[in-house]
Amino acid sequence: MEKETIVEHQLEQNDQLEEGQYEGQEHPGEKARSKTGLAAFLALIVLAFSKLKFLLVFLKAGKFMGTALSMLVTIGIYGSIFGWKYAVGFVLLIFVHEMGHFIVARQVELNVSAPIFIPFIGAFIAMKKQPRDAVTEAKVALGGPVWGSLAALLCLVIGLNFNNGLWMALAYSGFLINIFNLIPVSPLDGGRIVSAISPKLWLVGLPILAVSAFYFFNPIIILLLIFGAYQAYQQWKTRDSSYYDTPANLRMQFAVLYFGLLLALGVGMAYIHSVYPV
């Protein structure tokens, strides 16, 4: 996919630049920049979680044992392909995205599982009970892309400040993950968010997903397309309007957040393309 091409090009370009400037000797700022950037990234995540009352949840190792193990397996697999530095950063970006869902779900008193990672698919949290309405579902769905996009933005800032291709690659990957998840098709985050705006927007997302499935011929996208089409059919068949009955002011707020986030992610990806043209 395009993401892998961007990542490989940016990492290769960064390595070639450093080798050309410091051929035959160690890059004088490489270790310092890498450690500083990683420390800043981890520090921001720790600071954010430290201010949340449900930090105590993380102390229950049993609940997050599956998360830790699946993260390590995923890092190991990605690391063998892209290198461990990129693998760690990429998996952390997904983790932040999923924790956005987890945190908002707890805020709206919706019981969910800890994140579980599946290599080459992503990660998910399982709802132990269904949301009471489309507004609750949209809030939980929006938490992931918002947190994930902020994490990707942080990677972009670090990459620009240290002129580091690895962090730029992570930023691009983070933007791409979140913009893909915002396609308005259930069970993607976008499909759940637009359920509070208008389920009719699923009819916009299905053709987008169909074109993506045809262009990339990815089995995961094909499965999402089939499931999304089934969900749209079920909604049309049952016509449970009470679930999707969202007040006009909330409908407008979700629309502004959803389309604004789409625009911001698109601008971020375009900017990285301009800085690191392919």
C-alpha cells in the first residue's frame, strides 16, 4: 500500500542523507536526537495518562496482560519488516488511538475490554454492552481518531524539529491510520461517528471502501466492505429511528468535529508529501 512506500522511502532517504554527510564516522547528533525525541513522545503520553482518574486501571496487570503480549508480538513482527524503532513507534500510535476509545468509553460508563493487537489488521476494544444511542456510540468512536491524530501531530513536530525521517514516517503513518478509520462505514470509527450525524452517510463511505478494495485488493478492506454493506442493509431494514435521533445541536457539533478532523489529517499528509516528496 501507499503507506508502506512512503515509510520505506522516508527511512531510506534519511539514512542516505546521514551517510552522505558523515561517511566513515558516526553521526554526531544521531543518538542525542533519537533519545530526546523518544523521551519527549513517551513523556507526553505519561503526562496525559497521569492526570486521568482511571490511571488505576493500568495497575490491574491481569486486565492489560493481553494488551501487553499482543503489543510485543506485533512489534516483533513489524520490527522484522520495518526495523524495531519504527515498529515501536507505529504500535504506540495504534495504542494511543485505542486508548482514546477506552478512555471515552469509561467516561460515558460503557464497559469495554482492554485493547488487543492483531498484526497487519490493527487493534480493537470489545464493547461488553451496546451503546444506548448513536450519540454515545459516536463519542466513543471519535475518541480514537482524536487521540491518535494528536499523537501523530506530536511525531510531526519532533520530526520537523530534529529533521528526522523516522519521526516523519511515523507522523504520516499516524495520519493515514486515522484518516482511513474515518471512512464513514461501520464498523470503522467514521461509520460510528456519522451515525450521530446521519446514517445515510454510510452510502458515501461504501463506494469509497469499494474503490479502495478494488485498488489495493486487500482482504481486510473487502471484509470491511461486506460487513459495512450488511450493517447498512440492517439499518434500512429495521429503521430504528429512535437510536439515531440526535438533537440538532449535537448533530452539528459532530459534523464539525468529523469533517474538521478529516480536513486536518488530509492537510497533514499533504504537508509531509511536500517536505518529503515521493
